[in-house]
Amino acid sequence: MHRTALALVALLAPSCSAPRQEHDYLTGSLLGMMRWAAPQVREMLDVRGKDLTLWVLPEDDERLETHAATTGDRRQVAFRADVRDKKLDVVASICAHEATHAHCDREPWRRLPEWAEEGLAHHVAVLLVPDCADDYQPEDMAGYRRVAQLGVGGLRALCERARREGLDEVPDEWFPR
Ligand SMILES: [Zn+2]
């Protein structure tokens, strides 16, 4: 069994006026929800676990255009502090989405083009937190629908075919229109 170890390495910037207890509550909630989401995502994608580090950034931090993002090395997930204003199940859905990105550097998933990975992240979030399907929609809903038609198993099959054929990326024409 592989476990995902989670660490929280950054708290809010001192300039933030929210009381300290609220920071602890937010970071505790995020850790708890990521511990809930990450193992389910790994099971769905059938990939090994990895250590993830969660960051909470001030809400005016310009590095984050959305409420959360996974960094290029796929081992760090940053949340913007105003994610605390979202309903808890929406935050759970965001965790599922980011946990999907975090694990998409693994075989065979790393062969997904960026738009399809985004669709997969939303698809997984909707499967895990169905009530939030409308609360946190991706910009590219058309891409999401193409991915959702295939489901996790169908997408995996495309990635495995690309791997067999020596392609770095699943060609666009393999996806449903
Ligand atoms: Zn995303």
C-alpha cells in the first residue's frame, strides 16, 4: 500500500488580517480534504501514491488566478486563502481536481494533452463530489464533455494506446468530437 504524505509548509502572509484561528481552521480543513480526496483519485487512476505539499497563499497573490493550482513538479498544490469562502463540498471538489493534476505525470496519464487533463480533473471531481458539478466548472466545458464521454477507463485506454504506439501525446482525433 502506498500512502500520500501531506505536509503544510506555508501559512498565510502576515499582512492578512484574518484571525490566527481561522488560518489553522483553513489549513486543517484543506489537509483533511486532501487526505480524503487523494487516495480516491489514486484508486480511480490506478497510480502509485506520492508526497504532496499543500500551500496556502494570500488571496491577493498574483501567482494564482484561480482558487487552487498544482505546480509544474506535480508535488505541490497551492490554495488561495479565499477558498475559505467556498462551501466545504466545493473545496472537496477542488481538492479532487488538483489531486488529479498532481498524479497525471504518471504513466499512462502523462500522455494526455493539457485540455484533456483539465477535462479529466473536472470529471474526477464530479464523480467524487457530484453535487458540485455546477459550482466549479472548467473554462473548457466542450473539452470536458469530450473526456466525460470516454470516462476514466476509456481515457486510460487511449493513453495506453499512445504509449504502445510510441506517441508522447494522445492525438486529438482519437477523442470523440
Ligand atoms: Zn485544472
